[in-house]
Amino acid sequence: MKKLILLLTITLAFNCKNDNESKINKKLNVVTTTSMITDLVRNIGGDSINVQGLMGSGVDPHLYKASEGDVSKLVDADIIFYNGLHLEGKLVEVFEKMSGGEKTPVALADELNKKLLIGSEYFASNYDPHVWFNIEFFKKFTEKVTIILCEKDPKNAETFRANEKRYLADLDNLQEDVKGVVAALSPEKRILVTAHDAFNYFGKAYGFEVVGLQGLSTATEAGVQDVQKLAAFIIDKNIKAIFVESSVPKRTIEALKAAVNAKGHKVEIGGTLFSDALGTAGTPEGTYLGMYRYNIKTIVSALQ
Ligand SMILES: [Zn+2]
């Protein structure tokens, strides 16, 4: 990481593009971190901006390290939108290096009322960073992205605001749909066991008890004791299904299933949820709206 920061510093120092004329006419270059944020920024910016997402489908932000290719994207960026709250643990140092100059790094979670966040001792921020699973919070992200884009590119402000209005309406519809699907699942069946604790905000919003095998970050591996303890919990609560996540290796959840089965209790793997990354671009799950609908259907049909 040190080498990369040095490379970044050198590249920034030598990258003296003083072509003001091209600046006026050129599209804003926006760099984003997670695929949820990339999708959001594309929805608001449309064809009026260039968006480059650092983390694709299936990429785990907790463990993500910037590559040299990312550095060149960051050097050309006018704005960097990221989650914050130490979700992108290893990138924070790189972003901090960039603030104060012409670039605008924006930690979207800074917009949220801290009193509404779920605390966590695990993260240096002291908060659980998986805030996008609260749709109200994702609306706040939407508003902030729009404000920043309008500030940096006033000539397209009308377009950005129109896109914001449409997207906020889509998020309202999503909320209604999710409530409808969840209502079909009786409250005692609302227990969500996944690979890591990404779903606490989702659980709080829709009445699910959430248990992650690896805790809040994937940076710590689950031990044998964690597996045995959670296996006992699953048997005790008579849970029908547990879930794999697309950005976390399957083996821990498979070990958990084996531990439950070894005790003579049947538990299924209810499907793969999208937690810290969206699905493949071009598929419905490759968007935030599609990902949320897919997750909730998968959860409810497996636990019913
Ligand atoms: Zn996570």
C-alpha cells in the first residue's frame, strides 16, 4: 500500500493538466467504489458524466486493495464517491491523500444521522458500514450525489435533478414492494443467517434477527467454535435455510450446513445473496433495485 501511495503522489504531482478550455466542455470524471454506489451515480449522472467503478460484481470491499490501474482512474477523477465508515478499509488512506486538492472525495455515509446508525466496535468508525440496506439511507445517498453533481456541473443540473426525482420514486416503489414480500413471512421465521453481518440495517428495517458467521467484516475468519455455536442456534430456532453471499467464499456457510446436518438437523442453503456487491452488470441483480428485489424474494421463499 505504501508503494501505491507513493506512486499516487508522484502521478498527481506530474499530472499538471492545465487545459482550462477542455475542462469547460469535458464531461465530469467520476470514480466510485462499490457497485451499489456506481449504479446510483450512473442513474443520476446518465450520459452527462463518465463513471468508473473500482469494484465490480462479487468484489469484497473490506479486503479491496487499489491496483495501479485504479490509481490512473483516481488521478483523472473530478469526484470520488465512496461509502465511508471504513467499509473500504484499505482505500481510505488513498482517498485521504487526495482531499484538499481539486478532487472531491465524498464519503456518502457522512450524510447520515449518526444517531440512526448501528454501532460496532469492530470498525474504526464505530459504526456498521452496511448502510445501503436501509432504503431511506440510500435515498440520502441519492440526494447527496445529486447535490455534488449539480455543484460541479451546473449546466447539466436540470438533468441530474430530473434523474434524482425519478430514482427517488423508484426507491419509494422498492420500499413498498419489499414490505409486501416480507409481510408474507411470519415474524418468528424472520431469522437471517449469512456468511458475514452485512444485513443488520435490513434486519432492523423489516424485523429480522440477523446472524453473520464471520461478524461484520470478512477480514476475520470464522473459527470452529463460531461454527458450532451457530449450528446449535440454528437447531434451537429450527431455521430452515441459511445463505451464501456473492462476495464471500462459500466454504464457511457450507461448513455451517455440514455442522448442523452432522447433528441430525436438516438445513438448506437458501441461495446466494448480494451483500457488499451487486450481481453481474447487465442482469437485473446488477442494479441496486434489482439486487434488493432478488435478495428479499430469495430470503422469504427459502424461510417460508
Ligand atoms: Zn461487509
